[in-house]
Amino acid sequence: MRQYGDMYPLVSGYKLLVRDTCIRLHVSWCKHCNLLCVQKPKSSQVYNQIGNFWRIKGDTQRSIECFRRALALAPNNSDVLLNLARVLFNQHEFDDALELTRRSLEARAPDQNAWLQHFTIGEINLARGRRHEAIQHFRHTLDLHPNFPPAIAHLRELESEAKIVDAFAGFGIGSAAITYYTLFIILLLVLGVLCGVLLSVDAGFDDVDPAVGGKTQRHFNRAMAMRSIKLGINPKLIRMRKQYGC
């Protein structure tokens, strides 16, 4: 029977094969992109596809350059505008991403579904803290593309937060003040824990006798202890009575 140790060369060989295959595909696609640029230098779709390739590969700068070249050839191409908006959104350039997404929504064909534009606008508004507008666009996204998991997750989270805000609003507390109340409650809890720790430490110091070198006072009477054991009396109770004169 083949041992597990014999599988390591096969696994490493498989990883090398996958890596070499990815490198070959990358090189061949780059050659294909260069060939397309030579054959169709004025095609916005070619630059759009190349921009998507670099976006997937994680090369943001090249993808933005390709999308801008595509827009120079077709300024009102809805797909290119949306792709560039998605890249800028990932770079946290929310103002430019929102403007491009709205332009894409206006430039789309009448028969083109606009669910992705509304979802992108919802994500941008959510990132900028505009939760009410984000909820509207996520709902519109689900109207155009039902059961879209990211939109459902965002909408569920925002609606639950809206219920909390409405509950606080019933007590005259605005949404901006909820954060301050939360911090105030956390501060009170921390202060309560610190007070409890300090009280326990003070109680521990009160039980220490400095004359005995920091050891706890223990007045032990062997005869009284044996007598209390026989009578079933707690020795601590006897010491307390003796201490307080009861």
C-alpha cells in the first residue's frame, strides 16, 4: 500500500503543472490582447475586454488605462463606464465611481437590465454612510435581479440597523447620538469592572497584618478548635464572636 509520504512528490508536481499552465495562459492571453490591439486599434470592446483581464489579474493601473482608452473611443459605452466605476470603487474613489455609475445607468440600452448599476450605487452609498439611499438601490436591485445574495445580505443588515435606529428614535434619540450612547454604556461597564477590582484589592489589604510581616492574622486555639469540631460548631463563627465580643 502506498504511504502518505509517497504522495508529496505527486502533489508538488501537480502544483508545478498548474503554475506552468497559468503562466502559459497568461502569456498567450497577453499575446492575444496585443494582436487584438493591432488588428482593431479603434475597438472599444477590445480595450474593455483587456481592461477586465487586468482587473481580474489585480493590475489596477493597466485596467484603468484600458478602460479610459475604451471610453475615448466610445464615451457612452455603458459596460465600460460600469467596469471603470467598479475599479474606482475598489480604490475608494467614491465620488468618481458614483458619477461613472450614474452615467452608465443613463447610457444603457432600453432592453438592458440595470441591476448591476443599482447594486453598485447601493454599495457606494453604503460605503459613504448614506444608508437610506443604499436601501433603496438594493431593493431596486432585487426587483430587477431577485435572489441576488450580496444584495439580500446588505439589505438584511441595513434593515436590522434601521429598526434599532427607529427604536432609539422613539425615545427622542437620533441616529447620530446612538454611537455616543453606546460608548457611554461601554465606559460605564469598564468603570464598574475597575471599581470591583479596586474594592477586592482593598479588602485583601484589610486582611493583612503588617506587624507579622504581611501575613494574614490567624488566632488559632487548638483546644477551642477540637471542642468546636466535637460540638459541630464552625471555628470561624467562634472567632467572629470572640472578635466582636458576642
